[in-house]
Amino acid sequence: MADHSEAMCRQVDDGMARVFELFGKRWTGLIVATLMPGPVHFADLRRAIPGISERMLSDRLMELAATGLLVREVDAGPPLRVSYRLTEAGLAMEPSLKELGRWAETYLTDGGQCPERFRK
């Protein structure tokens, strides 16, 4: 009989689980990537991310603000406009996001599939 003790079972790293709990949600990574260069108004974020609804964008922005990765700022009007910017913690994601982008350029170029030469 196989040994199925706790020591023999693989465990996912707790930090990795927290990262993918947040960044595994659709749109989150794209929002953070769009905010990397600097503050962006809500309407501009909506236009920059095709397919995202206003409701979903609002929900994801609230989640990111709650985690401390971005801040919401109300710009003096008129007109009253809301912009979002990454915090130091959010900006610290830049090297990881750039590396993921490079990885995708290398390994997911074939319509979102790994080219045959990398499937060995």
C-alpha cells in the first residue's frame, strides 16, 4: 500500500496560493499592467481593457485597493474624475509582470498554445 502520509503529499506554497488567489481572477493582471506607467482615470482604464464591463472593473479595482496594491484618488473638478494609481506594493509587481510577458512571447505565441518545439 502506498504511503499517503502528510509528509509525502506535496503542498502548494502559501505565498504562491495567495498570489494566484488574487491574480488568478480574470482582468486583475491586465488592470495592474495598465496602471504600471502611472495613474489612469476609470474611463481610460475601461477603454484600455477591451471586454471588461464597468461593474467588473469597479469590482476588481475595489479588490486591488483592499489588498493595498492601488489607491483611488478623486481629482478636483469640475468635472469630478476618479483615477487609480499603484502603490509601492503594486509597482513592485512590474518585474514579475514583464517576465510573464516575455514568457508568453516565447511559449504562447501559437494562438495561445505552446509551439510544438517546446512540448518535449
